[in-house]
Amino acid sequence: MNIYQTKDYAHMSKLAANMMTAHILLKPDCRLGLATGSTPIGTYQQLVAHYRQGDVDFSKVCSVNLDEYKGMPPDHPQSYRYFMQHHLFQHVNIPPIHTHLPNGLAEDAAQECSRYDSVLRAVGGIDLQLLGLGNNGHIGFNEPSTSFAKTTHCVDLTESTVEANKRFFKQQEDVPRQAYTMGIASIMQARHILVLVSGEGKAEIVQAAFMGPITPQVPASILQLHANVTVIGDAPALSLLPSEVKTVTNAPIPAF
Ligand code: F6R
């Protein structure tokens, strides 16, 4: 695991976007696993900037998102499809047919999970999987205690996740209680994993996930067993990690 500490959120986002753009330059038909949430927004903004500058071409890229709320229509402003359209897809030349998310409106949950696993197989697996980290250690919506062996499944969100997500909704009652998520087994098959963490509020879970025991109680701890993980975090998020496990990069990040 390579851990890079940047001085702030903007710096983290630039470094992450440079790494993603480099992946696409080296493999134009790169399969990206994408995440939503507040942490990757700056990275998506940087990727859009690279595209507008003519530095990256998404025409052969394919994306497979981690998760979607169950019951949420794709045009709902809090759906993850809407988030991806708004923050990335509509601003770059990725063909809509290359962008995959679970269908929140699917009538049969089991069928939707197996359809999504087939999508993952059909694209040939993920080259670079972007992840955020939940306050309780979740990745995707793999909540604490979930088996590491699961592929796509439908989950009941924990109270702590509902609480964390309520900032995006008018009232807590509006926060969906269930979601589809790629499973840990699927995430672990990605060839390279890029985890982004920002803010002091993540410091304790970062320490537990990357320095603590590997346990389903902290789903992200399984990433310690993946051969190719890069963590990029700002100084507050990485503040509880000892200096010998991280590379501090305070130098300006060159733009593409
Ligand atoms: C989003 C996702 C979640 C978030 C996590 C962190 O697609 O799968 O695991 O990455 O909840 O969210 P933020 O970035 O809002 O702290």
C-alpha cells in the first residue's frame, strides 16, 4: 500500500486526477470503477479540466460505479446516476452506453445484482477502482460485518451511514435505507485501487482501516491484502498515521 499525504483537499484532488488521467493515457480503453460522495468531487472537477484542455480522451473509457440507492430514479438529484452525470459524465466525451450503475428502480433485487455482476464480467474487470471511505469503514456500501466474499448485493444501510448521508437530503426520513453495492470480492479484483480520504473526521477510521486488524468490522481493512493500493489523503485525514508509512508531498502538483 502506498500512502501519499497532500497538504489539503485541492492538492489531493489534483494528485488523484493526475493519476487517473495517466491511467487513461496509458490505456485509452481503461475500465474505471467510480465512487460518489463528497470526497471525489474535486478529483472529477480536475478530470473535467484535463478533458477541456485536451489532455485526456474518454471516448474509449468505460465506467462501472460502486453503488446506487435502491428505489431511487436515475433523474432524482440525490441518485448516484444523477451525481455522476452532474460531476463528470455530461462534461466529458465518455459514451453514455459505456457508463454503468446499478438500476435503483429494478423490480427484482436479486436479478439486478446478478445483472450488475455480469456487467463487471462483460467489461473485463476494473483497471482502476476509485474509493472513498465511510466514517464506519465502509467501502461502496459494504457496511461493517459484511462478508468479504460478497459480490453485488442489496444492503440495509446502517444508522451511521444514514446519519452521514442526511446532509444531502431535506430531512432524515428522505434518506434511502437500502442500496445496491458492488461487493468486497468484486472491489478486491480491481487491478489497482485508489482510495481518497479527506478531513480530520476521517483520521480515526483511516488509522483503523490501514494500521489496524483486518476485520469485517472495518470493511476497508481488507484493502491491506490487495497488492496494488494507493491512498491519497490530506494532512488532517492522515494525521494519525505514523510518518514512516506515508510519503508527504507538499510540492505543487503540476497540471497536465
Ligand atoms: C460512494 C460510496 C461510499 C463513499 C463513502 C465516503 O459511492 O461508495 O462508500 O465513498 O461513504 O463518502 P464521502 O466521500 O462523502 O465521505
